[in-house]
Amino acid sequence: MTVSESEHVGLVQRACSDPDAFAQLYLMHYDAVFRYCVRRLFDRHYAEDVTSTVFFKVMHNLGSFDGTAIDFRSWLLRIATNAVNDHLRDAIRRTETIKKVVRNPRAESDIAIDCDQELLERKNMLKQALLSLKPKYQTVITLRFFENMKLTEIAACMGKKPSTVRCWLSRATAKLRNKLDAAKNNSGAI
């Protein structure tokens, strides 16, 4: 579904009072929000729950949005980021997620790969390393490398300055590299 920016803004305005317009917005943006949540949570079921929470929040706060289509995408991803971070803050769920990844490296996900054992082990190490980072670092890595967003777009999503995002991205990649190197040295095989 392709719409111009002005049509998108009009759709957002209509969605405040028209359920059909909100349904169109939902259909336009669901896949992107869901993919983002899967890439942050590494679990399809949690991602479905968080995605539904995101659109519930969007539905109740749509009247407060006043901007362009690009602003809407950033606003939507900011809500998604906050919802994912809220989900990850729950220590029990976070621990369960890490244990599930360790127990089942072939867990169903949007980015599942059919491959040999070595690649599965690498994927598992990456998941563990990503999940062990602070949520803000998980967010910048996911938005930059999985969603291919520019620093300015990430900054808009997170409500931060591009220089802050650049610093976080640098720290996050360094921490991720260190964790992966440590995991590689511990396993010795990869």
C-alpha cells in the first residue's frame, strides 16, 4: 500500500476518530513494528504480544501525534522501543528468554536460518550477546544494523541527539564485539 506523505498525514488525522482509517494505519505499519520487535526479542510470541501493546498505545495516544509521515514512523518506533524495553526490564522474562535461546537455538523467529551447526552456534552466541546488552544498546544496534536506519532516524526514534546515538552505537558495538570474542574464546570452536 503506497500513499503520499500528505495522504499518510491525513490518514493519521482521520484515524483519531475513524476505526477504518486506524485499521489502514495498522496494516501499513504492522509488519515493520513486528519485525523490529522480533529482532529485539528473538521470540515470535513475545514479539506478537509487544506489537499488540504498541498498537494499543498508538490507538489511545494518536490524538497527541502532530507531525509528518516520517515523524509518525519515528513516533511508532519510539513506542515500540519503549514497549520492548519494558518487556525486557522484567527480569524473569529476560532470564527465560536467555534460557530459551540457549536451550533451543533453532527457536522459531522471523530471522530463522536453516544452516549447519557452526552457523547455528554463531547465531546463538550473537543472540546471547545482544540480549546481555543494556536495552538502549540493543535498540541502537537493532535499528542501525537490522532496520538499516540512519543515525538521525534512530535519534528521532529514541528522542536523543544524533551525537548521543553515535556514541551509544560505538559503545554497543564494542561491548558486543567483546562479548562475542569472550564467547568465541570460551567455546574454542568458533
